[in-house]
Amino acid sequence: QVQLVESGGDSVQAGGSLTLSCAASGNTRSFGCMSWFRQGPGKEREGIGAINRDGTARYADSVKGRFFISRDIAANTLYLQMNSLQPEDTAVYYCAGRGWMPCSADDWTTRTYYANWGRGTQVTVDS
């Protein structure tokens, strides 16, 4: 079982940037699909970005053009670069991974699609 540990969460001012990391204790090469989710206060957990082993990525409309997901397979690390942060981006951010196959276009935003989850890191954006 691979363990995922997120880091990099912080409090920032609106308009600022932040980069989150997700380190795997094992080999993320086994993950065909890795994703970032977030859960804001009183909200459902939502998928915001997913990336395949070959680096192709997809994003939720709420973050498209502001957030960028990447992965370093050799370093077993997933990243989320967040720019132009707004108060509505305040949430606990989670990374997740699954399987050998690339991310499904229909399922990547579904929580049950993923077998492996980190415990999350808090991002707070002040207005």
C-alpha cells in the first residue's frame, strides 16, 4: 500500500500563489492517474485536477488557467501550482492515486475512483 502525504498548505493573501506537494512512500509509477481534490468549509470534496503518467492533465473549470498539476515520477511526488488564489479556494487539499490506467475522463472527479488518499493540507486565502 502506497502512502500519500501532502505538504505546502499555508495562509496567503488573495492574489497570491502557493505550491502543494504530495509525496508517496512507495512507487507512484504504479499510479496511472493521480489527482488533487479539495474540500472547502461546508462543501463536498471536489476534484480539481488529474494527471496521467505521461503528464497529460485535466482540470475542473473552477481552477482552469490558475492551477497547474505536475508530477515527478522519479521523485515520487505530485505537485499543484496554485496562482491567483481567491478566498473561495480556501479548503483542505488532498491528493489521490489509482491504478495503472490513465485517468478516466468520466470518472476522475469521483472520490470512489481512487483507492489511495493522503490526509490533506490546509490552504487558507485571506481577502
